[in-house]
Amino acid sequence: MTQFRAPIPYKSADHDKATDQFNDDLLKLYQLIYKLGTDRTKAHIHDMNILNKLQNTDYEDPGYER
């Protein structure tokens, strides 16, 4: 669903339900890969810091107020 909003330059994805669902699904996927992965896989995901980034949005930055 996020692909339909992406080409519209004036529509923000900040609070879009489809984007929120996509991010939640992506977080669950990385958590599962981390859980089932090898030590090398876990180290790579840890080094990417992707789990922390997916859980913490940048809504505190100017322009992203709720």
C-alpha cells in the first residue's frame, strides 16, 4: 500500500497507517532473522543498528511534531 503514496510529493508518510504497518512488519522480520541467525548474522544486524532505528522514529526533529 505504501507504493501508491510514494509518488505523491505533497503527501507525508509520517503518520500513514500503511507505512506504520510496513515498519512494524520490517521490525518483526529483522527480529526473527536476529533470533534465528548465526552469530555472524546477529553481529551484522547489531552493527547495522537497524532494530533500534526501526523502533525509534525521528518525530522529535523539527517539522515532525504530532
